[in-house]
Amino acid sequence: MARLRPPPISLLDRYHGDGFQALYTTKVRVSGGEAEHARASGVARSDDGNLRVNLRLPAELGGGGGGGTNPEQLFAAAYAACFHGALSLLATRANIPIPGASVTVSVAFGRDPGDGLFMVTADVEIDLPGVDRPIAEELVRNAERVCPYAKMARQGISSVVALAD
């Protein structure tokens, strides 16, 4: 099996431009499933075929659970992976070994007191065994600035919602 190469440290170089510069774009389509429970179900497929997951309503929300995942789990996995990547990139740049590093993201779906509808919350817990606390705290602070998911959670995301032609 081929060894994974870390991303280039140059990803940490500042971008100077007038607008957003996409480095990677993907599409995931969700189709099928049961619509009567107003929650994602069916199948999520990426445009390159590398992602194909069944979506199911969690038992806690009245579904049968099992046999699939849900949007909250997918978001938690994406957020944790992104934060772990940012942390690893910064540690590599600073020459700080973090072999046992882990990032756990807890996502909750619930009621929004602002409008009475729905919202999600996300809490991030980082474990950096063997790294001195002041160094670990600095790595985490900097990773929070670098990770686009942390930035999105803090500042919001640019999003356009439109009906397909």
C-alpha cells in the first residue's frame, strides 16, 4: 500500500486576490428515500463515485436507525477530518510530532430558540497526547483559524440556494 503524502506546506501561504479562489470542488446528490418524515433519507452519491452512503432517520428522531448514516454524522465526520488536517499541517510546519492526535466533533440537531425551527451545534474536542499544554493550546488556536469548517461555524458560509433549471 502506498504511503500517504502530507499536503504541501504551501497551503498555509496567504492568498492575495480579489475574490474566492476554489482549490477543489465536489458535488454530492441525495435522491430517493422517504420524504414524509422531513429528514434526509435515500442515498447520497458524490460526482466522482467515491462516496455512496445510505441515509436513514436516527432512532432518536423516530426512525429505525441502522443501515445508514445521517446529515449530523456526515457533518461531524467532515468537520473532524478538516480540523485534524489543519492541526496536522500546522504541526508539520512547526516540526511538532503529533502521532496520537485525535479530533472528536459532537454535532447536535435541535430546536432553534430564535425562530422556533431547527439548528445544529458542533463541539470540537482535540486530544494531543505527549504535547506540552502551552504548545497544544497554540496549535489548537491556530488550527481553529486555518480550518475552513471552524471558520464556517464561527462566521457563517457563503451559500446560494437556487432551483435547478
